[in-house]
Amino acid sequence: MRVAFFSTQTYDRTFFDRLNSSHGHELIWFDTHLNQKTAALAAGAEAVCVFVNDTLDASTLETLSALGVRFVALRCAGFNNVDLPAAAGLGMTVVRVPEYSPYAVAEHAVALILALNRRIPRAYNRVRDGNFKLDGLMGFDLHGKTVGVVGTGKIGAIFARIMLGFGCRVLAVDPYPDLTLKSDLEAAGSGYAELAQVFAESDVLSLHCPLNKHTHHLIDAAAFGTSKSTLMLVNTSRGALVDTTALIQALKQGRIGSVALDVYEEEAELFFADHSASLIQDDEFMRLLTFPNVLITAHQAFFTEEAVESIATITLQNMSDLQDRGKCSNEVVAS
């Protein structure tokens, strides 16, 4: 199968080229994001392979379909950037990687919590400058604190178990939980509650839910109005779960303690690229960087050797299944 890859990085080519030897697909590489303007690059391909910040809205899918593209292969778990009804209407099949390494994302969320709480970036820079004073570096014990977990799929469940290991009280919310995971978490000591209670009681709140019409700006001004003023908010899921404007106002007004983000709702024009020699035009992102109690990484929570290899392995198998059998167990359909 001839596949046009968009939003590619060096590591994508390294892993996919190596693992493709057992599949024999023709892989065409593009660094640019896929959208309506760049869709023409896929001419001659049967499939496109895309990542989290590619835009597959109705107009983009129509252009791809007119070019003969029949398959969309997501090399990620989320599919909020694909207009699934439009794809179905065009007869296009959409497949994804439902899981790769849930440990990678869960562990990064914990790393963000520890780094933000114990002021690790600031402490590191001080020591390098020969400043060994501890003023301004005080954190808090995680042991005994209440950690809220929004979404208890595999990533959220692993994160919850890690926090239980720290001696935290874990309070989870999930409107459609996997019953086996829920039962296992409850047996391990995690509790479940309504979202309002989780907001109100959490000392740390970590987001592990998908982005959809129900969760868009789940964390908004109203949420900050009910949470503790000392709350640490952590988001390693999707940027638009958090209303950035409301977040900045909460930070300015002292209605939130600290924030760790691996995702950002307008990240598409920023992340996965080097902008160090240019002026970043995103005013809200630059405003976030001015707060001493904000820690941001650039969508790297998934980025472990195990995860990237798993993504490549499953994506290539998805494409082989579509080519050989015309169907795939990892197909995504409109609900």
C-alpha cells in the first residue's frame, strides 16, 4: 500500500522504516501538517497516516477522497481531529492505535507532578548558577493528599495505581468506566465520585479523558471556582480539555496553586517544531510561560522507545489488515 505520512519527525521515519520491512508498504514522508491546503500532497496514495495535530475535517477528507485516498491511519489513540461522519459518508475507513504504552503517559504525568511540586527546574538552574539557597523551593508531601483522576481508562488507571503507591487518596471520575479496571482500582483503594466532588476535594487533579463535545473545556472558570486555591492541575491528555483563557485568569487571581501541561489547545502551530530563532505569536502561550508555578512540556508524554515502537508496529499492521482483508479491528466509527 502507498501511504502518505504527515507531521513526520526523524524518529517516525527511523521506527517505521525499520519495522516496515516485514510489511512492504510504500511510505511517503511529509513534515507538514495535513489539512485542506496540504491534502494535495497525498495524490497517488491509498492511505494517509496522521498524528494528533493534523486536521481531517470534512473539506480535507473530501479532497483526499477525490485523490483516491481510501484509508486514514492515526498513529495515536485519540481521534478528535477527524470528522468521522464525513469519513463514513465518503466511504473512508479510519483506524487508530488504541493503546501503545499507557505507562509512558502515566509516568510522565507523575514526573510533571514531582518536578512542579519540588521545583526541580528552578532548583537545577540555581545549582548550575552556584546558588544553593532553598528559599522558594518548598513543596508538599504527596503522601496523604487527595489526587483526582478524570478518566480511568488504561492510562488513568495506571496513573491512579502509581499515586496510590505514594500513599495518596485517589478519587476518580469516569462516566463510562471499564468495569474491570474500575473494580481493580476500587480493590486497590481508589474511590469513585461525581465530577463536582472530585473538583472540590482534589489537591492534585490529573486529566486522562478523551476530547469530545462533552469534555471540551471541561476545566473552565466554573471549575476553578469550585476547586481548592492550592490545586495542582495536570494535563497530559488533550489541550482543549482546559480553557486556556480561564486558566490564565485563575493563575492571575490566585485561584489555582500550580499547573503542569504536556498539551495545549493551540499547540498545532507550536509543538513538534523548533521556534527558538523566531518570535512566538501565541500571546496566551507566552503568558503561561511567565508564571513561576506553570510547567510545560511539548506533548512528549508518549515519547518512550517502547511507545514509539508500539505505535509503528500497530499502525503498520492496521494498514496491512486493510490491504489484505479490507477491515481492521482498530477501526474507528462515528457514534
